[in-house]
Amino acid sequence: MTRTVEVSDLVDRARDGQPRAVARLISLVEDASPHLREVAETLAPLTGRARVIGLTGPPGVGKSTSTSVLVSAYRKQGKRVGVLAVDPSSPFSGGALLGDRVRMQDHATDPGVFIRSMATRGHLGGLSWATPQALRVLDAAGFDIVLIETVGVGQSEVEVVSLADTTLVLLAPGMGDGIQAAKAGILEVADVFVVNKADRDGADATARDLKYMISLGRRDREGPSWRPPIVKTVAAKGQGVEDVAEAIDGHHAWMTEHGELERRRAHRAASEIEAIAVARLRSGFGDPRGGAALEQLAKRVVIGELDPYAAADQLIEGLQP
């Protein structure tokens, strides 16, 4: 039996701090519910207040532990905190493999914290396709801070920068991260560098390498430019978290002063609109008419009768009503 969904009631209860209502709204988003349009319409005027902080970096640098201590720091300031922890997908169920993070269970009973694990479901870039809409849910529900922790499966998880107001890139000594940072384009992603596990040998060398690479990467930029600070932490012991929060505040103040915050949020909205439009077009390829047309056009491209651009034009024309 299908339960009746009263979207306005769910939103009201989510804004009153009821975690079950928040969870239900995110589930509607993840499942591409028929009520998704109504959810989006109801949430729209309520968004734009939360500060969004992304955390990314190679596996093993302590992203979940760092997220947990940041939650504690913001809760001490009296802020409500939402966490979207994007995990690898199960190849069987499509669900998040790690579930609600074990390392964040200290906050499980805190009504001012909401933690949700989201599966990537094959989406590249380190984020779930539903992350932007889930972010809107938490924003509209009145969370002051939303932390987005990306899946740690490689160097491609830089998409978080398109969603976050401030992006933290976590590195650790002894992992070859100084060299990898240059290869992965992390310099362009990071607003704040965090060298975690700084009680290990090599932490100073990692920070020094980062400082050198920052100086190389930003010489030719025109206009105001933010220089990412490098903060050393030992997240497992709670050391340095206040310095990270201070660096985030500094970046937020700089963005507000230079109009960068508005620009980033407009870019975020543009990317979201584009993704929805592309998804709607792509869904047309799966119906019998679109699928058959695509197959026939592909055959013509293979034998040289059509070039791929002309084929794409014909496919799009055929999908239009």
C-alpha cells in the first residue's frame, strides 16, 4: 500500500527539527519520486541560508574523523549541522556501502545534527546525482551548516567544488600527496588545505610542498585572488579544528566582500538546472522510440553515413513532441 505524501506537512515538520521528516524528504529526492517537482517548488523560497562546506581528499586521510570534529565545533557555536556523506554504492542493492558513518555516531543522539549517507550509484565525480537536491532539503529545513563529505575512491572526486561555498582538501603526510596534488588539479579545487595526522613525520614537509605549489599555481591570476591557507590538524585528537573553522570563516568573509559567494551559488544553480535538463533528455533515450532511434543512428555513424553531431541533432529532434 502506497503511503500518501503531504509535501507541505513534511517540509513544516522538517523545519521544526523533526529528523524523520528530513529523512523522508531526502528519500523522495533519491528515489526520484513523482512528488519531486512539488518538493522542489515548496523548498525553493526557503533555501539560500545554509553555509555549504565540502570535504574531499584521497582515501585514508581522515575525512570522516575531520567531519565529525567539525560537527562538534559548530555545535559548540549553537549551529544546526547537516552532513551528507557520499559513499560508494553496493553493486547489488545500489545503496551506500558504509551506511551512517560509524565514526560519526557520537552525534547520533544530537537533535541538532542530521547525518545521511548517500550512494553514488555509479555517478562519477565523487558525488551522488541527488546530492544537490538533498542539499536543498537540509538548507530549507533550517540547518546553518551543511558538510558534504565525498567518497574517497580516487582523484576524480573534485565535483564537490561545484556545490560547496568552501572546499576543504585533506592531505596527510607520508602518502605521496604533495606530488599527487599537482597531478590531480587539487590546487584549483581547494579553498583551505588541511594537513591531517600532523603528529606524524613529514607533516611539515607536506605543508611546505603545498605552500610552494600554491605560489606556483597562482602567479598569473588577475584581480582579487584567495590564497588557500594551510592548516595542520590531528582530527583523531580534536587538535587544530578551531583553526580550520577560523579558516572557513575567513574564506566566507572574503567571498562575501568580493562577490564570489553570489557567483558560486549562481554557478551551482546553473549546474543543477543543466543536470536536470540533461537527465530529462537522457530519459527519452530509454523509451522504445528513443532507444530504437539511437540504435539506428549509431549504425549509420559506424558505417560513415552520418557524423556524431548530425546524429545527435536528429536524435534530439526525434525526441521533441
